[in-house]
Amino acid sequence: MTKHSETPRQQIEALRSEIEHHEYLYYVEDAPVLTDAQYDKLMNRLKALEAEHPELITPESPTQRVGGKVKEGFAKVAHSRPMLSLDNAYNEEEFRAWAQRVQDSLHANDTLRFVCEFKLDGLSLALHYGPAEHGGAKLLRGLTRGDGTTGEDVTSNVRTMKSVPLTISAAKLKAAGLPQTFEVRGEVVMPQAAFMKLNQEREAAGQSPAANPRNAAAGTLRTVEPSIVAQRRLDLYAYFLLDGDGEFLLPYQSEALAALKAAGFRTNANSATVDSVDAVLEFIAAAEQRRDTLGYEIDGIVIKVDSVQQQRRLGFTGKAPRWAVAYKFPARGAVTRLNDVLFQIGRSGKLTPVAALEPVPIGGITVARATLHNPDEIARLGVRIGDYVAVERGGDVIPKITEVVEDKDHPRGTREIVFPARCPRCKQPIVKPEGEIDFRCVNASCPARLSEELLHYASRGVMNIEGLGESMVAQLMGHALNEPTSLSEVEAAEQPGAPLDPIAAEMAATDEETTADEPTRKALVRTVADLYKLTEADLVALERVGAKTAQSLLQQIERSKQAPLYRVILGLGIRHVGERTAQDLANTFGSLDAIMAASEDELVQAEGIGPVVAKTIVEWFTISSNRALVEALRAAGLQFTAEKKVVGTALAGKTFVLTGTLPTLTREEAKEKIEAAGGKVSGGVSKRTSYVVAGEDAGSKLDKARDLNVPVLDEAALLELLA
């Protein structure tokens, strides 16, 4: 405890150290010694002292774990080395074959040791640490995996995770044998207890439950409100230790795990270093028996060659290291009855058949639905309503039907699965476009499609309109959201005289009565452009919407007008146009008008645009209602232009690796310049590397470049090459 004779600075530093120690015991060791009330007393004392002496507040203080709201989404940052995926082995035979390939690739007399670690079912995270005062280290940046090469900067959210050290003392660094600059990679998971609590809260608020802990963890980490992240327990389990250039710091993976633990990081206690394939298989068998008792999800075991020297000799394939493999547990399954088929309509109009199952527990989760994908999958399975089917949780997450079970205890069903001739919601004809396997509703005004379009438009990766969730969308549409329709309901609705869906009826300006169980209100929104016409009076007239909520939503909608052109393109919902394609279109054409005017031949000249995508884009803009939507968005004041990016050819075919600190350019700026000139930037040095660009404090990548005789440039030489 602090002494009153100490200075305020000394008292604050002592309190911070004490709180950090107890956070480590609670969140890393799972061995708390204080009650919640005792912990809160320490924290409140620290807050009071910092309030009296604001000049002593530092970003690393435990009171600062929850920072301000993220203003404009997350910046994209290149990884020091790619965060690759792993190859999989699904049985003993495949694992033994992998181990034999490893042994064959090394010297005959090489001794192999393997490190076995639980494969946690979460999301990967990279943490960068740098020098702090008094010889310690502090958290500088946290990045998601992203596409493996570039991740999103989620530092503000990572800081709220109490299993992540904000600072590491010089004493701990010394004990762990770590420098002040290093990188940690690990897996972020949401414990099952926290996941259940989250879903209870969502259901109480009238929201749909999260699908699984992995999705919940990923969604939480990418929210733009750090206070929300702080409320939901996320744990980081560290598993890799790298230097400032992304090279392995220690000669053995087992030593890296020990060093991470010594430095104060949470590592998974369920790991082992073994010296034979049989010992690995024993570890796998024991882990599979325990997987339902852990309190968090695992879907297999990761096996790594322990020696980093051997790892380097084994190298990589195009997407995965040869020195590691993921042994995936068999999907957990059960047999149950298919009671009905539901039809879900997506924002592109695609009808997806969903199996309505007799609820059955699989791996601790009650499964009542499973996707049937499309008509071809139904035909392949030969499934009928009333059949008993084998159901697995693919990847332990998504339920799927693997086969029909037929024996004396499981008789076959007799009712065929037939796709509807008309859309269950708007009653317009269902079509099957030539060359496609899916049935689609082609009515752009279909209320089922509109609800999905609104949710897509408001999503974080598109226009990022917070507060426009499922409940609000339902109210704005004046109707329940896009719930699946059963085959029985479809058949009843296709009888002569069946009523239209209420919103479809209103949109068609008919006088037909609505169904008794689906009361309708006047729809405030019929296209995404109508969002920009909403007023506070419109919103406060809705259920459970007060003035504060209304004002907040209107502010979010207004802010969305500043979204860049590529997000506007993405928000239009054109088939086959994802984020990367939208960026390519914006960079190449510079305006939405130029894209609308482009022919198929002109579109395919853009990077990443193929004939199918070009045809879809041209067809989309030929539809009058779509052009009307574009004009309505233009009138609302959205961004319709962007700066064209012209990719040069001076460095075409050249691959660069950046290391160290350059005099005037950040790594991201150097990367942008190289890519603008047609070059590529890689995270690791190999014989295929064209140049290594080295700055101050260049690390092992520079040494490796010299070993491989790869040309080395300084910043001045790079700029000369660019010129």
C-alpha cells in the first residue's frame, strides 16, 4: 500500500504497480487474491490521485485502459511479416505423412522435437512493444490479422483487454531475456461464460444472439467503442515472439513460450514439448477428451517444429509454413429429424434453403437449423422432409447436413423439397438465371431484400452507421425483419387469393388486407437513400426511441455522407462487388459517374475487374430504379468522387523488404510509394527479394539479405530508384 509520506508521483507509481500485479494474477494466472471490492478500492484511490494531479497521468496507467471512441474506423497497417494460415491434418495418417515430409526435408541425423499447443478458436492479434522509461517496454500498437499481409490498427480496443500488459518492467524483460522492442502474436478468445452472458444481454435487449464465441470475439475487437470491448471479457493467449523486424527472437519455440510467460503474458498452460510422433498423437487424444471442460473453444492442436533453425530450413509454401500443421478434431455431430425447410432471402435476392431440425445438442450447442446451400446440394444429399439426417458443426461452428440416415430406426421421409415459384415476401416470380445454380427474387423493391440491404449499408465495413441494427431497421420498414419462410407457408401463400406481404402490399399500393399476426406501420424507408430523409420527429414516433437515441442515429447518418467513394460503391450492393473491387473501381475511374458511363470493355481494363464483374456492373446501372437510387444518394450529398490512383511501371515485377527506421519516410509511406510505382512489398527476405530497404537499427532481415546477396538500399537510393 502507498504511504502518505511519499510524493504524489511515488504514490501513483506504487498504486499502478500494485494494480497491474493484481490484474496479472486475475486475468493471466486465474489466481486472484483480492476481492472485487478490494480491487475497486485500489483503482478508485488511483483515479482520485490522478484527478488531483492530471499532469501525472500516462497512457499506460490502468485507469486509461478505456480510451476515446475510434473516430473514423481502423487504419490499415502492414505486418512486419505475413500472418500466414496453417495447413491441416484431419487424421493420424495425414499427420504422420506431414511429420515424415518434415524429417525427409532435414538432415537424416537431425533430432526433431515438436511443440504441441491447443488450437484456440478465436482471432489472431499482433502486439508491438517499444522502449519505455526506466528500461522497460510499453504497448505501441495492436493489429488484427486482416488479409495476412495488412491488418487493422485496433490499439484503442486492445488497451482495454486486461490480459494484455500495457507496460513491462525492466526486471521482467531481463528475466524473460527480451529487448525493449519486440512483437508478440497470439489468439484472442471469448470464454464461454462471457459468451453466454453476452447472449443473455442481447436477447434481453431484443437482439439476435451471437452465433459463436469466435464471431463474438471478432465483432467485439472491431467495434469502434472501446468501452464496449472493456465490458466483454476477451483474453489473449500469446504464442509467438518476434523481434522488431518480425524474425523469431529465440532459437526454440518452447523457449519463446517460457519467455512470454516470464514477461507477464498469458500463455496456454496446455502445451507440451515432445520428441516423437507417437507422443504428439497421445497429446492430441488427451486434448480431445478434455475439450468440453476447458471453458473456451478449441478446434484442434497446432504442432510446430521446436527448433527455429530447422524452421528456417523447412521454409514456407505460398500460404503456410512447412514447419507447422494444425491437427483438426473431427467435427462433432448427431442424428436428428428434418422437420421442414425454410427459405431465407438475401440482399441479392438469392433464396437459401435452411433445414429446420428437431433440436439436438452438438458439442455443447443446441442445433435447430442447418444450411442446405442450394438446389444442387439438396439433390446431392437426396434429402426429403421427414428424413433423419447426420448433422455436423463444420469447423465446430456452422451446422451442416452430411448425409441422410436410413435404417429400421430411421425411416425415410416422403415430402419432396420444392422451391417456391414466387417470392414468399413480395409474391413476384422467382427466377433461376442461366448458368447459375441459385433461385432469385429479382424484385429490387422486395421487402426481404431491403432489410438485408439496409443492414449491409449500415454495417461497419460499409457506411458504418451505428444504431441502425436489426430492431431499428424493422421499425423503419414498419414490419418484422427478413425471417425465413417455411415450405408449408410457401405452399399456403401460393394458393389463389393469398395476401401479399404487408410491406409489399403497401409498396404496390394495393388494398389487400394484411395477415393478423403481422401488423404493419407506414414504412419510413424503402431504399437506403430514404435514410437521409429521416427526421427526429419520424424517429421519436417509433417504439422505444427517445430524443437522445434519435439524435444519435441522425448524427451517424449525417456522418456517413463523408464516407469515401469506394464505400458508397460498396453500399450500392452490386453483386460480385466487394471491398477490394470497390476500391479498384474508385481508384481507376475516380467518380461514380465515370463508372456508370463505362462499358464492359472499359471496366475490365481496371485492376481486379473480370468479365463477369464488368457485365454485372453494367447491367446494374441499366436498371432505372438503381439509377434513381444513385441520384437520390447524390442529392443527399454523398461522396461521388475520389482521387485516381495511377500505378506506375518503374518497379513492376520487383519485390522489396523494409527493415529499420528510415530518415524521413514511415514504413507505410515507403510501401505506398513502392506500390504506386508497380512494386510489391514483402515481409520476409528470400532469394526472390529484389531489394532490401534498410534504415537505422535494421535487424536480422539485413543480415539475411547480405547472406543471400540481395541488394540493400538506403532511403536515398530508394527515392532515386522511384524517380
